Amino acid sequence: MKKLICLIYVCAFLAACGAKEPKVETGQAILAGFSSAGETENSKRLGELTAQLHEVKQDIEIINRRNMAIEEKYKQIIELFVAYRETLTAINSKVDNFTLTKNLAYSNKGVSLYGNRNLTGEPVKIISPDSMVEILEGEAGTAGVAAVRSADVYGYADGRSFTKLLK
């Protein structure tokens, strides 16, 4: 992301550098110079104007090349954003599909998972508060035994120890 931001700054800087206009005389000033001068001076002045025109054409070519390079960079940036958006959409779809097909809940407090439905004996695992679990049997938020699976352990706990994740 930092590289992308730097690239945008560089493109903006190049655009600003290429946008400077050369100082050009107006048509009236040029014509006034021709009407009051002699043929030699007019010829010399015409040569200078031709040289200036050539310089302006070169400057325009440079600006056009810079603009093409900047345009190419913008296209690359847009392609990156499109790819990012497509990836993010795919990830969101997968997460949505996962959460819609699972009965998910989170623990209200530290919950002990037991290896039996009687909820007796040593806990198999103590789940930390706000941990996400899948309810396999029973109902989250209601009295009774609920069979749950955390990220790495399957066990039983009181259903009131969990709050159902809203879909």
C-alpha cells in the first residue's frame, strides 16, 4: 500500500513538472515587431520565431511523453484497484457463505468445554471471552447443553454461555 501511495505522489509530481508553460509572445506583439522593422530585422526575427516554434514543439513532445507515462502509471494503479476489489469481493463472499452455512456464536465469558454431556470432570479446554465457536447441537443463549467446536477442540458447554452471531 505504501508503494502505491508513493507511486501516486511521483505521478502527481511529474504531472506538475510537465504542466509548466513556456513564456510565449502574443500574436499582436509579434505583428507589431514586424511592421515597424526593416527587412533584415524581420528576417532575423522570423528566424528567432522559427527557433522558438521548434523549441515549443520539442517541449510539447516532452510533455506528451510524460503524459503518456503518467497515463500508463494511472492505468496500472486502476488495474491494481480493480484486482484488489475483486479479491476483496471474493473474500467477502467466502466469509458470507461460511457464516451463512454455520451456526456461529461467541462466548460471553471464559467458558469451560467438557468432554461429556454431563459437564462434569476436567474441562477439555477453557475458551477465552468473545471467542468464536460453531454450535453443532443445542442453541446458543438458552439453557441446556450445547455441543460446540472451537478452532481446535470439540466439547460440551452450557448454551447460556454463548451469544448467537446475527446473520
